[in-house]
Amino acid sequence: MSDKSTKSEDFYSRFKDQLLESQDWPGIYIFKFIVKDKSEEYVQLKKYLNNYEGKKSLKSSSNNKFLSLTFEYYANTPVDVINIYKGIENIDNIISL
């Protein structure tokens, strides 16, 4: 997945199929997000992810301009993963890997 853009339902349908093929469900899914350090986007992302239980870790870039946030989430189905991605679509300037 890439930086902010509204994804189509067709995109999410293909992504769901890929998730079904790539791992067992339920299971751990690892999200990775990149945002500018000390930005409003980071605050929004952190606040959104606080709605979900999972392990979060942060790493600063070498020049301290960006933060990489890794979120390990125990998802029951691929739909749970997709719902998190959909929930952050409205946050500008975020890169989802």
C-alpha cells in the first residue's frame, strides 16, 4: 500500500484475496507506517491505533525527520486488517507499507 489515496473496493477485494493466500487466519499481521516526526499525522495515527490492541514500536529515521511505526495486530480475518487501512485513509501524508 502506498501514501494516502482513497483505495477502490476492487483494490481491497484483491488485497483480501492476497491476505487469504499469504497467511493463516486468525493471526498476527504487521502494519508499518511512516510519518513525519512530531507531526499532526503522527498524533492522528497514534490516536486511531489506540482503538486496537497490539504491540507498537517506533523508530526514528537517521536524520530524525520521519518516524516508522510498526504495529503488530492479532487479526481474526483479512477484513480486520483492511478495516484498519480504511480507517487511516483520511490521514494525510502517511505512508503505509
